[in-house]
Amino acid sequence: MKGFIKFIREQGIVGLAVGFILGGAVSKIVSSIVTDLINPLVGLLLGKLGNLDQAYLQIGESKLMWGNFISTAIDFIIIALVVYFGVKILKLDKLDKKK
């Protein structure tokens, strides 16, 4: 058992697991914030789009959904910040033992 715990601490698995769990836990909340609050506000700022994730550029028969891409990027940045600050505030980055 000691060998297993040593392996987990030395390989940084605890930090990886914490990041994965926190990322999954906050994903729905952050998606809702981006979809329900940020996108409509950005859409209003851009004009008559209404909602950022529905913005597109029509090229022939194709639609380039640039608004959806920006919305997804905002979603990712917020989740990354929440995970980063969550690990720092809870000092979970200190759990891993350096070699």
C-alpha cells in the first residue's frame, strides 16, 4: 500500500484527478452562465444578433458558426480559471510530492 501511495504522490495523479473532478463539476454551471448571461449581453453589444452563439457568416450554402466558437472559447477560459483558482485556494497543488 505504501508503494501505491508513493506512486500517486510522485506522479502528480492527485492534481490531475482534482483538476478533472473540478472541471467536470463546474462545467454545467459555467456553461449556463455563458449561455444564459454572457452570450445575450455580447449579442446586444454586437447589435441585433440577439445571442452570440447563434451568430454566423453565410458563405454560399455553408454557415460558419463563429459565434458558437467564441461562446465555446469563453466557456473553456472560465472553466480553466475556476479550476486553477480552486486548486490554488484549496492548496491542492501542495499534495503532490516532488522527486
